[in-house]
Amino acid sequence: QETNRILSSLSCVWISHKHADHCQGIIQLLVQLQKLQEQEEDQQDSRVSETSSQFQCNVCKAKFDHDTSNRMHSRMHADVKGNWHPVTSECGHTLLSPKEKRPLILIGPWWVQKILNDSIGIDSVRYQFVDAQDLTTSVHPLCDYLARELGISSLIGVPMQHSYPTYGVVITGKDNSWKFSYSADSRPWDLFIEAAKGSTMLVHECTFDDEVQERAVATNHSTVSEALQVACQVSADCLVLTHFSTRFKRASFPKITDEYFEGHEELISMQGRIIPAFDFMRLPISTSQLLEIAQSVPK
């Protein structure tokens, strides 16, 4: 029951890039959401009538059911030889439905939309896809909706350094009360560092140990100490380390002890501010609560 409650309460999902460990679960998530929505509708003894094919591609004029940020059936219709300029749309206004019928917002690179269009079993689930590249500016179609409905004053996508088009994200709460930043998979990246400054919580990948930094460089990932360096540069209140890949042989994940900082004095400001991530982790976006959790991590 708790799992279903959490799934039903989801407002937005960020898909950073194409690698399977970051996107392969989205279809199953939508399948489960559709089942939950159908159960809710059956319990109410009234089925929500879905407006089929209410949207039309700006280019090929094909009909489709789920709105997109660029109003294109597929970004393959766009001229991608130069900079991507999103087509102005009113996709934010199509989200103005009662809270209990509000669609799940899926944000990711353009190819995610094609995967969704080609998938079966999610025909009636309420979702809306938004191209992450449309959100790489401070003014985008979802600004007003995010502020009004989710208490988010800004959400900015940051193109990262990885093998596929990859987007990190920086989210700021209402009245700048908190700031959340996620690196996705990437080398340490100046654009992200600048955008993430002052983060309450920084989630940064650390695929490799420091001893194999050359592997990190070769595969466009980061090491543990590099993630800590980024946290220092952005003055993060708390750093959540993630992406402990099992695809590569690695030493055991280092315990961030006092001895570790003796060998990395330049990182001392992050001592007692680090949380290792695990699957299904949920964290408060509160500095005091995050630090309490970080300081309880076994040393």
C-alpha cells in the first residue's frame, strides 16, 4: 500500500540519459501507474474519459495522445544540424487539470519520447513528456506550472559531459528556501558547478575510486575525490554520493573517515557532510536533517 501511495503521488521524473541503468525502469513504472489509475477509476465507479488524439504534430500533422514540450511527434522532424530551438508551445497550460488527475511529468532527452510512443501497456496512463533540452534556459514552458503547483521557483537542465546527450538538473525551492543539484553521469563540469553553487543537497556520481582515475576520464565519469571537489566548489551543505557501478572492477567503496581527510586536506570542508546513496533512498531537503543523517553514517 505504501508503495502504491508513493507511486500515485509522483509529480515528475527526470531521466538524465540513454544508458539502461538510468532509463530502463520507466516503462514498468508507467505500467504500474496505469494499473493504479484504473483501480482508482473503478473504485469511483466512473471512468475518466481520455481525450484521444487531442494533440497534433507541428510538422507531420500526425495525431498523438500525450502532449510534448516541443509539440512534435518526434524530434527527428526537427532540423538538428544547428542549435536546437524548441518550438514555442503552451504545454504548461495542458497540465491545468484537477490535482487527482494531474499527469506525471517525464523530463528527459528527446529519444525518450520515441521509446514511450513505441511502448505498449501505457496507452491511458496520464503523463506528459518534456524535452530536457527545452529546460536548459531559465524561461521555459513549465516555469509557471512548477512554481504554482509544485513550489519550485526554478528548474534548469544542464548539459553534462558524457557519452550520450546527458542532462543534470538544478532545482530551487520556493523563496530560495532550498536548492537541489544532480550531476547525472559526467566528468566534473564547470557549467554544472556554476549552476549548483549554494546547493542544500548535491547528488554527484562517483563511479570510480581515486586509484583508477584514468578509467573515469576514459568513460566520462567521476571519482570519489572529484565528487567531493565539486561539492567544495559549490559550497554544498550536504553531498550524496551515488552511481557505484558494478560493471567495473573497483576497490571497495572508501569509508570517508578522518584518515581519508588527512590525505585530502583540500576536501576537509565536506567532513561530516557526506551520505552514500542506496536504492529507494528518500531524503529531506533540509540542511539540519541532512547533516544529522550524514553524521550518523558509519565511519
